Amino acid sequence: MGRARDIANVLTTIQNIDVSSSLDSRIYINSASPTSGNTDGRLWIDISTASAPVIQTYGSNSFKQPVLSKFSATGGTKTISGSYTVHTFTSLDNFIVVGNKQIEYLVVAGGGGGGDNEGGGGGGAGGVLTGTTQLSSGTYTVTIGSGGPKAIDVSKGSNGANSSIGSIVVATGGGGGGGPGGAGYTQSTQEGNSGGSGGGGTGGADGVSRSGGVGTSGQGFSGGAGYHRGGYHVSGGGGGGAGGAGGNSTTVVNAGTGGNGGVGIQSSISGTLVYYAGGGGGGVHAAAISGGTGGLGGGANGQTASGAISDATINTGGGGGGGGNGNGSNGGSGVVIIRYLT
């Protein structure tokens, strides 16, 4: 009975408040903000919306609503992993935040496409950025980089596209693999492109090695060099990975082997330990042992002579494989994963 009587007394007191004027120098209740008598810490209770009065505090020459401590966010595929809430983005979307929170992120750009036939270089993996940052209320556009297209019609592979969280974190797309190898083509075409990780190079004229592209510092490694032993014995270098450089192609009498793609990096931000951003293997043209193996993290294998070739794995940022007697393969699209303590 005592508690009910106390509540009744409080309600009676509130009902008797004169809302047309200031209670004292610290509290003001009205639909319009006070124009005088304001001191730091003064409360203004705005009753213009009677069902939900708004409380603001005066400070630094203006009234402001207190920052809400409750945090919420939407966007991507939302899951729970232990103590964390995880948002996984595999396509363009908005990350909409209410409140303030420190987040962890993994941003993987699209991998580069593999180089064209005659021992094309493997595509470089997409650049990878990890870390933490503080976000406040707002809408952050999350962009997922597409994989670079494979090389066709006597050319090198194209670079992958960037992935980003607004303008806060931007990972660089992987470099395209060089190609085609052999005499009669330009050095600029045969060298791997630079990118998040560099694309592998191929071989120039007899006995000439073309270098791989350079990776972006803090995001990935360089691609390996290709080689032309003479005749049709051309082999491409492996694309660089987020965790290691692409391998150089090797040559022996009457045979050559494509360079292996660089290894990617492991992350458990999704709740499962996964490799991301492996480089593509280099292709081989003729009289070859095998194309290079794609790096762990979605990198595609290089083509062995006229053998089969597959694209890099989507949403890993893996590099495409270099072509042998055919076109290279496409790079893998990227991914963005954000998590925070629930």
C-alpha cells in the first residue's frame, strides 16, 4: 500500500506543475526553448509532443538531446557468433548505424583476372584490410568489388574492383595477370598489373622473363615472374596473395611449370576460420608439366596447355588463373564482414 501511495503522490505533483514557465534556473518545461536564463546543464523538457516529451540539455550555447547509449545496426546478412553480432556483405548495401560503437572489420577487394593464352600470368588477389574503428550514427555505403575479367583477344587480365566501407576503409582490387607470352608482344602487356596484390608476369622473347605486378603495402604481395625458354615453352608467374608473394614460373628442358598463386590470409571474424584472397596460378603453353596452383583463399589454378580452367571463388577476392592455350579465368568478387560485441 505504501508504494502505491508514493506513486500517487508523484503523479499528483507532476499534474500540478505549471508548464507555462520555468520551475527554477535549472529546469524548464514548455514547447518552446527558453530564450534567457540558460546555464550549462539546464534541462528543457519539450512537451510539444505530449505522448513522448523530449528532454534536452543546455551546453556550449545550445540545447542538445543526450546521446543514446543503445546501439543498433542493419545491413548485409546479420548473424550471431558467440558474443558478437556479425554483418556479412556480398553485394552493394548500406550499413545503417544508430548510436556509437567500436567495430571490427574485414574488407576484401575483388581479385584480378588471369592473363591470356601462351602462358598467361595468374591474377593478383584483392587487397585485404582488417582492423577496428569507431562508428557513430549514420548510413555507410558498403561496396563489394567485382572480380577482374579474364583476358581475351591477346591481352592481359583486368584488375579487380575496390571494396569499401564508406570512405573509411578502402581495399584495392587485385592486379590482372600478364599475357600472352612469347615473341611479338609488348613488355607492358606481358608484365603483371599492380594492385592490392600484383598479377603474375609471363615470358617475353626467348629467354626473357617478365615481372609480376607490385602489391599495395599493408594489403597484399607482388606477383611472380614468368619465363620463355624458347619456342612454345612459355609459363606464367603466380599472382600475389594477401599473405604471400606469387611464385615464379620454372623451366626445365622441354617443359615449364606455372608459378603458384600466393597464399591468402586467415580470418575468423565470421565465426569460422576461413582463407581469403589467394593469388591465381600461372598458365603454361606447351610441353608443360602443369599450370600453377591457386593460392589458399579462392585463387584459381593456372591452365595446363589446353586443359580445363575455372574461375576464382566468389566472395573471397581470389585471383583468376593464367591461360595456357586458351583464355585465363575471372577473378573472384570480394567481401566485407563487420562485427561488434552484442
